[in-house]
Amino acid sequence: MNQTIIRLSFLLLLLTPIGIIQAQVQKGELVKGKLTSSEITLPEKHHYTINLEKDQFVFFKLMQQGIDLKVTTYNTLGKKLENFDSPNYRNGYELFTLASDKKGKYIIEIESIDKEGHTGTYELLMQSVKPKAVTQNEQVDELFTVWDTNNTPGAAVVIVKDGAIIYKKGYGMANLEYDIPISPSSIFHIASVSKQFTVFSILLLEKQGKLSLDDDIRKYIPEVPDFGKTITLRHLASHTSGLRDQWNLLSMAGWRMDDVITKEHILKLVSKQKELNFNPGDEYAYCNTGFTLLAEVVSRISDMSFAEFTKTNIFEPLNMNNTLFYDDHEKIVKNRAYSYHSASGGYKKSVLNFANVGATSLFTTVEDLSLWSMNFSNMTVGDSSIINTMNTLAVLNNGKTFGGALGQFIGKYKGLNEIQHGGADAGYRSYLTRFPDQNFAVIVFSNSAEFNSGRMAHKVVDIYLKDKIKTEEKQEEVKEESTSEVIALDQNIAATYVGDFELQPGFIITISANDGQLSALATGQSQVSLTPISTTEYMVEGVNAKIEFIPNSGKNIERIKLHQGGQIMEAPRVEAFDKTSVNLSDYSGEYYSEELSTTYYFTIVDGSLVAKHSRLSDVNLNLAKEDMFTGNFGQIQFIRDANGMITGYKVSNGRVRNLHFEKVN
């Protein structure tokens, strides 16, 4: 986002391509095979140029050394082509590509997205230049160039059209220790893509008359607490139950995600919960807990393990012979791909020991999952009523939809109807997207934490459905080019947007500005960029949500509105106060949560309040307002009695709200 421009017109970019390199550090021209290194800090944006012929494809390697970097590519007219930013923080490779559409000079921009003033170094190499791919299959191979090596993890892809596989391939390595390559028959853990199989199993049992989607979960699992509100199987399957998320709860209780985590561990944790995040059906909030419970319902009704039920009723009938739900962390699975994450100078193992199913833990291949995708249009298992139920948007209590169906999400991609779901556990990344009107599907798996499976799947879609989306893209481009008005944002106005806004008790959205670019940080979540669509409305990067700033006659705005999931929620500004008046020693002590069976110790270290746990790293807490602190596990609201003494606190983060800790010492 430019410091002063809310909406860029293509006309302005065409007339003034030099605008993108104002205040940049010019680093010169890149040469194939020549390694370039440099030091960089946050205010700087380094620009390199490369001279290309028409229809060339270039592959680059950027090694980050102690600093988090983002790469942006620009064409010969100064128009942005693509951003590259892997989630590997300050160390590891940013691998990126550029394809030329005409002869001329292209620009590579490297900038820090780290803390202001933080300095690091990088090494940049233009590794290869070759003619751009021509056929569709070659273009897919080109997309996966950065992963097509013998010393990195990689990916597998399958493309399905009209009930048949039209392309499949593996790239990179399934096992870096034994040099085993990935193939379309490599078995991956596919994380949350598993959820649609859990829903399908429930619907098979409903078809047999053994349950109803509108049954109370406590009918089958009485260990689920009575919260005074009925939680139905439908609520669980659509992420509208209000239950707290199992992974957030486990993390707060001191578990690591590479611990052995079984179904029993999760059920015991759920049984101790005393509150919901919200009334069932009132909101959408992604919740893995619901799908663990659904899998247990299947097991109890069928008198089979969930792994056995799905094998007998889904996998075997569909000839998915390399597919299983992995409910035993010691089980040997031949041809399994192991997962990795980027580290300084290479990769490290991302260990996963899950022994729970329903929300995750499906092991399969892209070939096998293609059989599943075909079953939605040419049914071997189930029937049209089951498929239609899965493909129907869920409805909140207020009558609104939010893009979620049962175990999958429904929406539009470049004007085309799309049904999709992605997954991420440890270093595994997966994505299945279906376009029912075109009878087309793309499946992408990876064993690298830095891989964006959804982004890559959609790039494949762009290649094969180009003729279907071309008209819409051209219309959008003409509309954009015809806009000559540029709406400017004064820096003084931007300053009025900055601050903390409380969406719910203990859940704060912090708006900040860095070099004119606005960003948002919500409790317990990562910071995200805000992209302007008007002077007061910003889209949240990577999330289907919008933040609206409510003007206040040039003064600091008093509230924002969050548009998400069919809902509009207001968040008033958190008023500033004198932090020096706070006595941090009031908060020192030992706090216990019965719901988590865990204890935190709060103490003062170097003038700051620090939370300590026997299994977790120390957490530095930042004072947000009176009796409220923020840390990397969420927002903490301390509670006082009538005499003003601290008696406990409630902690909230993205998928857990108001979890109570009592002061015991």
C-alpha cells in the first residue's frame, strides 16, 4: 500500500512507472548464476532489474539471514505482478519466479517486514532462465519449479476433469534423510481436508436412520457438559457450535503440537469446559473440537473405530486403497511423506504425533483423493441427497450464511462456483478444490510448511479454466483502467485510525500504521495487512473479512466495524490511560484453571509482567488497559473482588473466549 494512495488506477501506473521506485535503494542488474548479497533494514526497499526477452521464465533463490523479507515482482510498465512471502520468519529461503510477457526490464523488489530498525542480510541468486511453458501440463510443471528439486520437500498434484485424471505428478522429496522422491502415490497427512469425510460418515448414518443432524451431541456423548444450550450435530459440522477449539485449549494447557495427542486426551479436556464461546448457531468460528466429537459419534453408533468405519464404508468401495484415518501414532505406513519446515541453511523435521481423528489425520494420496472428488458428481458411495446436504450453505440463527457448508466451504473464484477446503498440520499443507459446473477439480499436497497449497491450486485452476474466467478478468481490467480518480489519504487521517479496538470483552483488534500501510493484530493471532477498497474500508489480507472505519469529523475514530461471516460487529476504541499508575505487583501470583488442569505463575521481570508455565516458554505481557494485558497466547483480563483484590483472570484468543483461571496463591 502506498503511503498516500488508497486506490491505485492502472492509468496512473502506466503513466508513471517510476512511482514504484521512489525512495528505493537501487541495487543494479541481476545476472544469471551470480550470487548477490546485501544488508537490509525495515525502511529500505531494495530494487534489482533484469532484462528479459519475451516469454521467458526465471527462477530465483533468496536466502534470508536473520531478517523476515518479502519479494514483489513488477513488469516492464511498473505494474505489480506477484508477492512472495513464505512463513519462515527470519531464516530460510524465499523461492520465487517471474515470467515475461514482453521484452524489457523487469523489477525485483526486496523489503523487510520485520520490526522497525531490525537489520539482517540476504543472498539473492537468479538460478535459471528458460523459455516459458506452452502446454497446460508444462505450465503446471513451471508453477512447481521451486519445489522440483532433489534436496527440498515438495508437492504432489492431480487434476481431474469429467471424471478422469488428466494430469498428475510429484515434485521434490518425500523423505530428505533417505532421498525418497514424491510421486502421485506418496501418502500425505492432509489435515483439515479430513473433515468432509467425517461429515460424510455422519450423513451415511443419518441415511440409515441411526441419527439426525439435529440431534443433541449429548445424546451420543453425555460427557460433553450441559451448557444450558443444545449443541446439535449440525452445529458441530458447520463450525457454529460455540465450543472452544481443542488445539487452542491444549496449547494453553501446556501441550506441544508434537506431543502424542489422543482422542481420549481431547474428550477429557472437552468434558471439563464450563463455558461456550457463544450460543450455538449465533456465530461461525472454526472449531476442530466439533469434528473430533462427530468422529466419536460415528464410532459409538457403528460399534467400530472411526478408522474401521471409513475404511469399510468409504475407502474400500471407492478403491481408495492407500487411504486411512491414522488413529495410532506408532502405526507404520509405507510410502509416507514426512513433513518439514525451513531453517537457516536448509530444513528441519516437523514432527507430528497425532493419534486423534475426525478433525484431521486422514492419510491419503492425490490419486486416491481424486476418486473421492469424482464421487461428488458420479456417486459410488452415498447418494444425491447426501451430496446436496454437504454442499448446502449453513445458516446462522439470524438467517444469514457465511460461506461454510458441512465440512467444506462454498463460494466464488473468479466468477466460477467453487467448493473447497484446505489443511495445515505440522509441515503438511493440502487443498482440494472442486468446480462442479465445469466438472473439474484440483488436488495439491505438500510436505513443506512454507508451501501455500490453496494459492498453488488456484494457479493450476487459472491454467486449465482460463477460457472460463477470461471474460470476467477482462471486464474487471477495463473497469479498473477506466477509473482515473485517485482517492488520497492524508497522513493525519491515517493517524486517526491507529489504536486498540475491543470487539468483545478481552478480544482486541490493534490497528497500526507502518510507512503509511495499515495492519491489524487481533488477540492471539498473527498480524495481517489491510488492503484499501475505499477511504474507510479495508479488506483483511488472507481472511474473508473487511474492517470499516467510522469517521469522526477528523478526530480519532471511536469505533470500527468488522464485516465477517455474514455478521457486522462493532468494536469501540479502547481509551488510553496512564500506565505508570498501574502496580504490576497486584498481578503477581499463582493461577490455576480447573478447565485445563494447569497452573501459570505471574511475576515481574525487568519491570514487566511475565507469565511462566512448567512446559512453555515465558510470555512477556503488555499492558493494554487497566487490568488487561496481551501476550502471544491471547488477552488476559484480571478480575477483582469488591475490595479491589485480584481473584483471577479470564484469557481469550482467536478460538477460545473467557477461559477462567483462579488465583490460588
